[in-house]
Amino acid sequence: AGTVRGMGIKKGIALIIGGGFHGKSTLLQALQVGVYNKVKGDGRELVSCDPAAVKIRAEDGRYIQRTDVSPFINNLPFGQDTTCFSTGDASGSTSQAANIVEAMEAGATTFLVDEDTCATNFMIRDARMQALVAPEKEPITAFIQKVGPLFSQKGVSTVMVIGGTGDFFELADTVIMMEKYAAVDMTEEARKIAASMPSGLPAAARSTDFGTIRPRKVKHDGLASTGKVSSKSMRCISYGDTEIELTFVEQLVEVTQARAIADIIQMLGDRGSFADGKTTMADILSKLDKLLLDMPPAEGIGLDQVSRFKNPAGYYALPRRYEIA
């Protein structure tokens, strides 16, 4: 194959900065599909990413069920419990917190974040806002306070597209500037700017313990559909009387992955041994990995096993555990 030259992004906190329309989000989009192999001529053949990288975004209106969002959300009005949080209409900040926690639960080791698709009040609270709205009156712990311990304590790296604030400079291990779609390492320059122009945030607001996450346990009751299940696009699953929206599950690349997810959910509903109410989500995903990837041929071959018809199925492509979760 010869010698390959390029830029590597090391583990930790990496920022992608630059002016508008210079390729910041384009680079992040290439990284988010860098978890897959490419066909020759795609143009992104040499863009490779951590296989356990997950795109994180806000998702207003999403459904959340019994998820521990307490590392980010606490002290809600009327004393609502955030260690077992449920809602049918999540806000931008709450949905982003849930997306992070659920990805960690599934085993993600890298987060890909674009400020354009994030909740602003979730990402950062500057010194002036903290002076006016005291921390004890704000239920949201901003991502800027958690991104450091997210890596140091949980081993999860973050790659962020940031164009509107330099407060993350102090925390960054790597800073890449995009200029006319060319990537330039600006880490040392960013550190000098951070040292000469302090952000003004109190030290207590810049570092904090990440906290613990209570794992969810899944019951099979109600998972199996009594109606028709289909997926005619990779952005929606018709599951009986329910529509499962996949628009913001951005790392799906084939409708055949959505079809596989639909039938995997059906299988979990049919097989109580998987979702027995005692097994955690992480353990269920590991069982699925073993079933779909490691099963000897004599006992069934890969994705064909999730079909209710028990026949070889040519309309599946393997989804990652993170999209299933």
C-alpha cells in the first residue's frame, strides 16, 4: 500500500476551529463515517476513526426512559429525580445529556460534537451568566465542566467543532484549524492565547468530578410488535402503531441497518432471556455482539438469526451496538 501521510488526532480533548465555510463540519462528518470501510474512489478512504466513536447532538422532543442524567442535570424544580429520568418531550439540553449517557452505557470511547447541533446552554455558561444566575439556581452542569473528567476519569475522548467560544482552549489537548478545507495544527498558538487571555471562569467551574451513571435494565415486555414492522428509509422505522424516528441517529448509512435494528428489537421482545429485567443494557449489547458476530455457523450465521422467518435474509446490514442502543 505504500507510505500514508496525514494528521492524527490523539486521545483526549480535540477542537476543530476555523472560519465559517472552511470545512470544520465537513471534517467532523468525515470522521463520523470513519468508523466504516470505504469503497475505492469515495474520497474518504484514508479517514479512519475510533470504531467506538459516537456523534452527540441535541434532539429536542425526543423520548427518554429511566435514564440517569444526573452527571449533567440536577436540582430540577419540584424535586424530579434525575438519576432515573423519563420524559416524552425532552429539551435540547436534557436530550443531549441523555444521548451522552446512553452512548457511554453502550461503550462509546469517543464523542464527536458539532456546536451547530448542540444546545448552547448545555455546552457552556460564561462568567457573566454565572455571576447573574448562581450555580445553585442552575440545574444544568455545562459540558465544559465535564469534558475534562469525561476523559481523565471515564476514558472518553471528545472531538468538538467550535467556532463561537475560546473557553475550551484551556482544556484542549489538540487544536486543529481548518482554512480552505486544509487542516493545520494550532495547538501551541491556542495555548498561548489561553494563557494570555484567561476565560474568567472560576476554577471551580472549570473542573469537576464526572459522577456515576446508574445502568438501565431492560424488560422484554412490550418490546415485540403486534403489528407490521418495516423500514423504507434509514431515518424511520414503522413498528406496529409506533414510528421510531432515526433522523438524528447520524451514523446510520444504509436502510438495511435500520431494517436490522427493527428486527433486533423484535427479537429482544420475543426472547425473554435477553431482556429479562435483570440484565443491563451494556450486557444485552454484548450478548447481541456475540450472537451476531461470533456465533459458529452450525448455530446460525450472523444477522440471519434476527429474522422471524428463520431464512437467509439479504436485506440486512450490520448496525453498530451504539445505534441499536
